[in-house]
Amino acid sequence: MDGQLEQIQNCLHVVQAEFANPDTGADDPQIGPEDIDQLEAWMDDADDELEPLTSFVLPGGGDAGARLHQARAVTRRAERRAVALAETDGEPVNAEAIRYLNRLSDYLFTAARLVNQREGEPEESPTY
């Protein structure tokens, strides 16, 4: 999973560069469908190892799992801000970058569940 997170960090640098300077050149890196496909593939692999969800899960677990849940919340906030930026007149935004953030938050949720399972941390559901 460390290699996955390193690749994600690289993609996040590309995302921030795209938001800072939407007039990218032909040689500038851009987030594309292949980056999103990679997240989807990693989630599929993790889902093969995880028990299916039957209820909502409270964020938490062990240290690594809790940090991944926190990263998911931060990613959702970034996604909301990116959507707001895209809705601003005159602000071109790569829609794939927004899609990447959306799928990244789902990946981080899945990764948190996987890490917690591997560490023997139980998933807690809300008690309502």
C-alpha cells in the first residue's frame, strides 16, 4: 500500500498544479482517466480481501486506519472546494482532477477498512 500512497501523492501534486495554473502546456502532467482507473483497480483488489459492508462504519480503528479516514475527510473537503472553483465563471478546471478527488476519497475509505482489518481492528457501526 505504501507504493500506492506514493503514487497518489504524486497525482495530488499534479492536481494542485492544475488548479493553480489551468493553462497547462502539452508537456505538463495532467490527471487523466488512467489515474482514476488505477484508483478503481486498487479498490477492486482491496474489496476482494474485505468483507462486504452491511452498515455504515464509523471512522477510526488503529492509528493508520484512523489517519486514512481523516485523509478521506480532507479529500472530500478538497473536492467540494474544487467543484466550487469549477462553478466560478472564467475558471477552467480539469474535470478529471475533480473526478480523481472523488474517487480518491472512496479509495481512502477502502484503504482504511483494509488496514484496520489487517491490523485486527474491529469496524464500529453507529448505534443511533
